[in-house]
Amino acid sequence: MNIHEYQAKELFSKYGIAVPAGKAAQSADDFESALNSINGDVVVVKSQIHAGGRGKGTFTSGFKGGVKVLPRTEAIEVAGKMLGNTLVTHQTGPEGREVKTVYFTEASDIQKEYYLAILLDRASSRPVIIASTEGGVDIETVAEESPEKIIRVIIDPATGIMPFHKRLIAFGLGFSDKNQLKQLDKLLSGLYKMFWETDASMVEINPLITTPAGDILALDAKVNFDSNALFRHPEIVALRDLGEEDPKEVKASDTGLSYIALDGNIACLVNGAGLAMATMDIIKHFGGNPANFLDVGGGANADQVTEAFKIILSDPNVKGILVNIFGGIMSCKTIADGIIEAAKNVEINVPLVVRLEGNSVAEGKQALSDSGLALTPADSLSDAAQKIVKLVAEAN
Ligand code: ADP
Ligand code: MG
């Protein structure tokens, strides 16, 4: 789960990480009071969307820049050009994202921009601190073009962040001033503590800056949380902005389904994540493209299956559906009932291939054939995949 920059900075403040003062506004009526709460003749107006690259982004209106450093007198007018408009950045895709919140923040004098992040290193299964003197730019580009400029320090979760870790980062970034070393020490401890306590999968500051006065500040903030740990963080769930998420995915998670929308046109309805992955692989293998990952789970009921069909069919890209169920805990009859129920509620107007195997498979198949539903039964996984790929190709 992602949160906005302004929310991430509130968390930063709680963990003692220095950020410029700022205030968010969701409506134009609140611009003035938000602006009045910060100081300076120069201020920064920042579009809040769950995507990076805002500074270099362009609005579909033609207005350039989702982050603007400008005289205080121009802030409200520029905020008006952001709010309610669609910002396109290299991370949003061409459709862009509508800006529903604008953040007013104090402008900092930048001496140098750095990059700092903590994330989970999958290779070592440990938190890793990534730092670079090349901040304010795309870190992926730095990693490709000058990998030697990226510092990686792996932390043993049993000890947490230790003084030597912090020294490696500080000297790697070229800090030597005593006051700055102290600030960086505090910042790294706070950031690690936040990463750990909130079950974050990533905390990223790009740029982290030094000012001519010698201060170290986080000018941007991106935080990602492990969704599997959200049950123990109601205060973080409260920060969730459903407007930034795919409505189909929101609906699915409300129903207890694991659903991720993809780019293809063959929808999959499967039980179990492993089987869902295998189903997507085999669709690809036979030349098709999956429209989604949808795992109804091991113990889905007919209502959830109905809901799954509704979610799938609300995606205009879907040109065919492959149901692939291995009845273990769940009986194939339940799935069959769900499909029949769904067909009563929503019109299934695309080819449907159903492959059932396992627990109560005979009852399931019988129920489907008794229902008179127009569907293509399949026996094996490869048979099913070939059939749906062929049907979709013929229909389009
Ligand atoms: P994004 O990464 O989405 O483009 P940032 O918050 O990193 O957004 O802002 C882009 C650039 O704008 C930063 O690299 C920095 O140079 C400048 N900037 C952002 N916030 C401030 C600020 N408070 N004071 C001065 N410059 C800022
Ligand atoms: Mg940034």
C-alpha cells in the first residue's frame, strides 16, 4: 500500500526526520489557509499523486510541472492549475493521474541533492539501505549508468541499524562535518525505526538535501507498506487513498479476493496463488495474454465467485474467461454454483472455458451442464488454455 508525500512526511516528523514545513489542501477553498501556515517569499506547490517524476511531469491541460518552486504570490494560482487536473509522469502511464490534493511546503535552499532509501533486499532477506550522491534524479538511471555511485548497506534485523552501518553511509556520501554527521545519524536511526515499526517495504527520500546553512532535510518522501502486515497497523490503513487505486482491486480486496489487473484480454479465475501463476504462464505459453491475476482462495463461497465474475466483467479489456479450479478444500460444486449464480446477475458476453478438477468434480460438471450455460468445458490445463486462446482469437 502506498501513501502520499504529505502523509509520509507526517510520519517522518514523528520519527524525528527533518522535513520542510507544509500543509495539504483538498479543495481550492483551503489553499489560502494552507499557504498562510508556511513561511517564505518563495514556496513550493506539489501535486500529490501515488507516482514519482512529478517535477518533470506535464498536465493534460498542457501546464508543465507537477512540482513548482515559485514566489508566494503565484502559489494559489498554480495550485489551481494542479487540483482536479490530470498529471502525466513517466511513472503514471499515458493516462496520468488526477490530482486531488495539493501540498504547500516551504522552499529550501539546496546545496546538494542525495538519494536515500531503505527497502527489503530479497536476495539476503534483509533490509538494505541504498544511498547515493546522485540525488534528485531517477535512481534506476544512476544504477544503470554509474553503479559505483550507489552504496548498499545490508542490515541484520537481529541487531538493527548499528553505528558502523551509519558510518558506511555517511562516509560513502562524503559527509565529514561533525554537525552533519550527527544529523545524518539521527535521520538514519529514525528512518530505520520507521521502516521496521510500520512494516514498510520501502521508504525513499529523493532528494535528501543539504542546505548552505548545513542542515539535512528530506524534500521528498515515498513510502510503501507491506499489505500483508496492514492488519496490525490500523493507523496506516487510515491513510489509504482508495482514489489512487484500481477500483476493481479495491472491490476485490473488500470481498476477500486477491486480484491484480494486467494488460491482456483473457481473464483468469483460479483458486490458489500457485495455480493462478501457472494458469497465467500457460495462457502466455499458448500465445494469449492474461487480463488479470485472480485468486478466489482455498475456501471461496458462491457469493465470492459471483463477485469475482462481476469484477472480471467490469474490465472492458476482457475478451474471454478461463476458470481453472482445483477442488481441494473448496468443492467444484461451489464454483459451479457460483458461475451459475453469476450468470444470473451479470451477462457473460465473452467466451468462457471452465476446467474443474478434484473435490466433487462430477457434481460440479453436472450442475454446469444442467444449467444450460454457454460454456466450453476443458479437461486439462493445457486443453483449457488452448481453447480460450483460440476462442478469443476467433472472436476478435
Ligand atoms: P518528484 O520526485 O515526484 O519529481 P520531488 O518532491 O522530488 O518530486 O520534487 C522535484 C524537485 O523539486 C526536487 O528534486 C527538488 O529539486 C525540488 N523541490 C522539491 N521540494 C522542494 C522544496 N521544499 N524546496 C526546494 N526545492 C524543492
Ligand atoms: Mg523526488
